[in-house]
Amino acid sequence: MMVSMPDTPAAHRFYGDLAEWWPLISPPEEYAEEAAYAATVLSSASIPVRNVLELGSGGGHNAVHLKAHFAMTLVDLSEEMLTVSRRLNPECDHRQGDMRAVRLGRTFDAVFIHDAVDYMTSEADLRQVIETAFVHCRPGGIAVFVPDHTAETFEAMSDHGGSDAADGRGVRYLEWAWDPDPADTWILTEYAFLLRDAAGSVRVVHETHRTGLFSRDVWLRLLASAGFVAGAVTEQTTEDRAPRELFTGHWPST
């Protein structure tokens, strides 16, 4: 089956002209529990973790919770999403860049990559992201990756959600993820958004996103080949979903 679509998040309206809707599509308060668990994993480094680089930071909904524990530097490909994050996290350092290639010229105690890593659809892209994390991680530090799925755990699924703002705006969405070809390294997610503006006018937007799907062995192999001591931990969550597997790369201290 041949499916033609943009290869990068930069091509998606979701992260472009629709970025202003992100706080209603996925409200920051919904990230509190998973950010708290991520903070625990980030703190498992063999050195004290004070400075954290988040790659693919999006609208800053993880950072709004993590910044209570760490000094956050936030990097995202989308300037529109960074604008949303700056309003929410004005005290954080924001940088525009591609997680596969960005080089900030400094290192951090930890590097955090949430589900934005899902937009890496080939091993080559995923390897570049892991290498970016490695070169920004100081000896004794840790990199933590949070893909939504692995090849072993993925199941076709659908979800819905959204919220309303005090000014009358509101969003409702339907999400439908499926795998056209289990033999490759990517899946598709269809999104349908109903966007209501403050005047009550409603429009409909549909987008198709292609995201990566890799086995646990691939994750561990690429982490090790970059120079990390590779590991994995199962997320602890009370949410009504399967817990994610977080992949960790400890930077050797010697």
C-alpha cells in the first residue's frame, strides 16, 4: 500500500497555524502525572540533575510541570509551538531546531524527549535523535525517551477529547491510529478536529500523521551504539491506558 504525505511535523497544521489551539486540544494539566514520573526517571542519573534539555518540547505542557524540579531548555521544530510555550513557560530558554541536527554547544545533566520522538519514522532518523541526545548529555547524565508505542505493544486504537476556554472557544477531536503495513517502521494516525471560535463559528480540520514504530531491541541497540548504557523502564500511571515503556540512556561517568 502506498501512502503519500508530509514526512516532518513542520508540514502539519497541527503544529503550525493550529498551534494556538494546542492548550485546548491537550490541556497542560493532563500532563501532571506523567511529568512527575518522568522527573523521577530523569533524577535517576548518577549525577545531580539540575539542567534538562527537552527536545521536541511542543507547547511546553511537560515543561510547565518539570520546571518545578529543573532548569529547562526547550527545543522544538515549530516556531508556532514555541510561541505557545513561551506564554506558558516564560522563564524557560526556548530554541528553534530540529532534534535530529540541533547543536547548542553545551551539555546538560539530562535530556528528555517525550512523544515528539514518534515523528522519527526510520532507524536513520531515530539514530540521529539519539546522537543529538548523547552529545548534549554530560558524563554521568541521562537521556529519557517516551515513545507512545513499540512494535511489541502497538494496537490499533481510537480516542477523543478536547476542552473549552473561558472566551467561548472550544475543541473536540477524534484520533484513530492504525498500521497499514506491519512490515515497515511507521503507522498512521488520522485526526479530525472541530474548532469553535469565540463567536460560535465551527470549522472542521482533518490531518494524517505518520509516526515511527520500532521494536524494543531497536531502541536498545541504537542507544548502545550511540555510547549510552541502554535501559528501559515501564511507566507507572493511573490513567486508563496501557503504560508506556520509557527508554533510558545513561551517559557513562568514566
